[in-house]
Amino acid sequence: VGGYATKSDASGAIYLSCEFVILEGEYARRKVWGLIGLHGNKGPEWGNMGRSFIKAILNSSRGFSESDNSPSAQNARKINGFVDLDGIEFVAKITTKKDQNDEHRNNLCHLVKYKPNTHLVL
């Protein structure tokens, strides 16, 4: 596909293959990997989940709630390209879940509204 997006040879799905770095706390400097779906051949669900996840990252990073539809919140959710997501900082809760091979994997399950100069203990 080129650029930031990757296309699966097996399913044809298009996604961002992401590396997340934990910045603070007990697990600082550790890495978590994940996929953000952009398009799936089986319907819009994969892409919709990916867009929702990117929106949540932008909300968390830029200090807006999901329900805020003000012009400033809408502008904060705009990106010029996937390069705008490089290095973006956001607050997330990480849990583990079993994958298709029944192995535990880290999962970014909940993104939280970012508040400057505050610390969140999860």
C-alpha cells in the first residue's frame, strides 16, 4: 500500500501497524504493539473501529471528551495524514486479552481524556 498503511496478504485488510511506548510508571519505556484498522473486505466494521480508535487518541491527546462537538473539538480531531500520529501522547488503560492462539496479549482498551499536569493511576 505504501506509506504508513499495511495490507494483509491473507485477508486484504488495510491497517496501521503501531508501536506504543509507555512513558511513565512501573512499565515506563516498555512497548506495546497493536493494529488500527483502516479498511476490511468483509464490511465497514474494521475501518469504523480504527477511525473510532484514532478519534479517541486525538481526544485524549488534545484534551477533549468524546461527546464534545464544538468547532474547536472538531478541528482538534483533524489530521493531515497518518504522520500526525507519530509521537502523539495520550492516556490509555492497558489490559491483557487472549489472542486467536489462546495466548495473552497486551490490549489498549480504554483511552482517557488527557489533562495537562495531572497524573492518572490505572
